[in-house]
Amino acid sequence: MVLAAQRPGTAQTPAPAAAVRTQDWVARSNANARILIAVAARLSPESAGRMGVDGLDEAISDYSDAYEQRAIDANRGAEKALRDALPSAGDPRVRQDLEIMIQAAQDNAKSVEISRSLVVPFFNVGSVVFNGVRALLDDQIPSARRRAALVRLRKYVGEAPGTTSFAKQAEAIMRERMKNTALAMPSKAEVQRALADSASFVDGVTELFKKYQIEGYETPCASFTAQMALYDAFLRTAVLPRARADFRLPPAIYAFGLRSYGVDIGPQELVTAAHKAFDGIQGEMQAAAASVAKARGLTVTDYRDVIRELKKEQLVGDAILPHYQKRLTEIEAIIRREHLVTLPARQARIRLASAAETAASPAPNMRPPRMLGNTGEQGEFVLPLNMPTTDGKTLRMDDFTFAAASWTLTAHEVRPGHEMQFAGMLEAGVSIARALFSFNSANVEGWGLYSELVMQPYLPPEGQLIALQHRLLRAARAYLDPELQAGKITPEQALAVLSKDVVLSEGMARQEVDRYTFRMPGQATSYFYGFSKLVEIRTDIERALGPRFNAQEFHDFILSQGLLPPRLMREVVVDHFAAMP
């Protein structure tokens, strides 16, 4: 049920009939969304299953002949079908959702076309198999469905009738495409990272089957282990010697990636704004560090040294999770007291990552709930603790396990950040187009960073300093990422900025550079950009409404709009929120 916005101190009233009728347009939009859902189910059943599409638990992606052309044709067909629905859209919101999905289909096809024409595809087989299995072996997945993970694994290793092992398919595709010397090879850093993480993924799959007591896993897991050994040997002998020493993406792919992440300005404009913000935040940090140093009787006052002192207060082992749970309770109390956003009644989920999960995603992250057919599944904040290196060592991260950091990290990943963002879409009944097919990192990560800003004034001094440190990191990302891809700086120079000026651990700094160079080039810029656009929207609306502006209503409204890119979010806020009585 959609509830009307509530002003602090007033009673909640039932939504009027007109508000209930607005859900008719959502149903119509969702009917159109079936066109793209069908494409996702056909091309990437693992991902579609995570979205919540039923009947795909045993399915895996098909990488047989012409898989790229099938993806292009399917998305072009979906684009045409969605365009055909435009004349009968009627409601402008249904039309807007159609336009969102048309753009998504176009982008899906173009992404495949650009990559096919410029690069040799690289398959991180261990990561794909681990994530495909993990999607089904999870505490929130009903036990009756978990058995399908074994069927899926047998298909990955080619032991199910009519299947070929994914590792063999990946090797065959790469060998064939490597014959075309005009295509860019995978980067050396990417290949080395996959090799370093391989054992974690292999062990992680076995651990999941053991944890959930799925009988009969031993043989396919043994096959997976053997196939990964052969695939790793192929990477070492055939791919690594020819891999690019230069990690930079072809400019067309990087530019397209920026736009797909929701960054709709050019790299140079982004770099200029980020450098300016970085310098300004450093000034704020100096002032905040002086306050912390005085309160704690420290002899150092430079923000870098003060942060290093705070990092000495490390949480260890079993103390980490209870601390974060306690911190969430404290943050929720602030949110209620200050009327920052409407909190849900349910509890949020937080847990520590396994070694394989850390390899798959070495930064703190929120695993979203299924957005289709949700039966109570929740998002889950997952906290990794270390970063395996490519030489077999493990670099401990001290960036998330000290008390001062837990304030802003909890605000970003849980409440009022990502956990509320995805839960809010479910509870508000946001259309599928706005919850799934408009997905862009500028909206998602922009809200997470904005949540840190909203909480910052109410945190203790040390919490405020680390909130600024995290904002400094996001500004650094927004210029380091594009400058690395443009060849203006080296990875070593980026590491120096992150280690010395942002004060990150070696493990965290290295995974950041991995992120900019080959894991997800361009994505890290979306935090700063999305945050900046959301702050602009709030500033303009607050100025326009004057004393009528209400922060809680504004935040509730933003969360109810789904994952619209910044430009569309501004339009909706101006057209609807500003017009609310």
C-alpha cells in the first residue's frame, strides 16, 4: 500500500482514492516490462532469477555459437515492441517508462556491438559459477529451491545432458577471437586478478553446498575444481603472455560505460569538478581533525594523522557484527528524532562476507532483494574484511572495522542508504521500469553518499571526520578513474593519492585501483556525480519552496521514485514534489 507523505508531528491519514487509482498506471507499465523481462530471462537467466523471475533456478546463460548476435537481435526486437506500444501509452508516466525501457534495450544492444567490435571477451569463469550458485544457496532462499543449485552446477560443468562446460566454452570463444589481432586483448591486471581469486571461488562453491547440506555435490564440485585448473592453465599460458600491459579501455567503450552508469557529462568536466571538490573537502577535514584531536588529547592535528589514530581502535572478530548492529540502532534513533526519513518497521540485515564473497566484491556492499515477486526477502549489507593479492598474500583492510567508520558506512549501505532505497521501491510499488530497467549507479550510489551527508551533522566529531574522508574518496574516484583511463596518471600515482591523502589501507587502495582499471572502469565516478546532482536538486527545490520545504517528505518522495537517472529525477521532483500542497 502506498502511504501519503507524513509531516513530522501529524497523524498518518489514509491515501485518497486518487492516490490508489495512480497504481493503475503501474500495472500497465509492468505489463509492458514483460517484453524486457523475457529478454533477460532468455539471455541471462541467472541475473533474471536474481531479479525475481520465476522458473529459472536451474537455468544458465547460453554461450553457444552467435551468442552475441542473439543478444543484439533480442534487444533490437524488444526495442521495436516497446516503440509499438508508445501510441497507446496514454498516461505520461507509462510513456516515460516505455522510453526508459526503449533506452535500456538500445543500450544493451549497443554495449554488445561495441565490445564485439573492439575487444577479445574475457570470462572470469570462477566468478560466474560462484555467483550463479550463491544466488540459490542463501538463507533467504526457501530450502525447496536450493536443490536447483546442484542442477545449475552440473550444467556449468557440462554433466547435464546436452550441456558443455562453461570453462570449455569460454576458452573456445577466447581462442577464436584472439585470432583477430585487431581486437584488444584483456588487460594483464584483469587476468592476474582472476587467477589470484580462482581458488577462493572454487572453495566458495564447495563451502556453500556443505553449508546448506545439498547431497550429491561432490562429483560436480570435483569436476569444477579440475576444469578451473585447466582454465587457469589456459589463462597463464595462452592469454597472460599476450595480455595488454596497458589496462586502458578503448575510448568508445569507456565513454559508453560512463553514460550507462548515469554520468551524462564529459570526462574532463567531471575531472575538473572532482578536483575542486577534493581540495575543498580536505579543508573541511583539517578543521574537523583539529576538533577530534583536541577532544581526545592527541598531539597530532593533520587529518591524515588523526585518522590513523582513529584506525588504531580496531574491532576484532566476533565484536565486529554486534558493533555494526548497535550502530544501526543508534542511527535509526537519530533518523526518528530529526525526522530525516520514514523508517520501515522491520529490522535490517548485516553480515560479514566469506572469502569467496570478498573475492567477488572486495568493497562493502548491499545485496539487493529480489524486485519481482518478493515474498519478504530483504537487502543485506555484506562487509568484507580483507583483500587477497595477486602474489598469494592477503592484505588486511582496516578501513571499515574501526568504530569511527561504522557511522557513515552504516548510513550509506543500510539506513537511510541502500537498504532503505531498495526496500522503499518494493513497499511503494514502484514500476518495474523504474526499479530495474532504469538502474544507474548515479542514482543508487548518489543516494548512498547523500545519505552520509544527511547524517553527518548528527554524528560525533570522529564520525563526522570519517564521513568527510569517505566523501573525499568519492571525489578522488571521480578524477582518478578518468585520468587513469586517459593515461594522465599511473596506477602507482593513484595508489599514492589513495594511501597518503585519502588514508586508505594498502588492501583497500589496491582494490580501488583494480576497480578503476579493470573491474568496473567508470562506475566509481557515479558516486560523486549522482551525489552532486541530488544536492543540486534539493538546493533548488528548498529555495523554491522556502518554509514549505520538508526534508522528510523530500527524502520519502525521492525513495518512492525508483532508480531514475538524475535528469529524469529532477523533472519528477519539479513536476510533482514541488507541486504538492
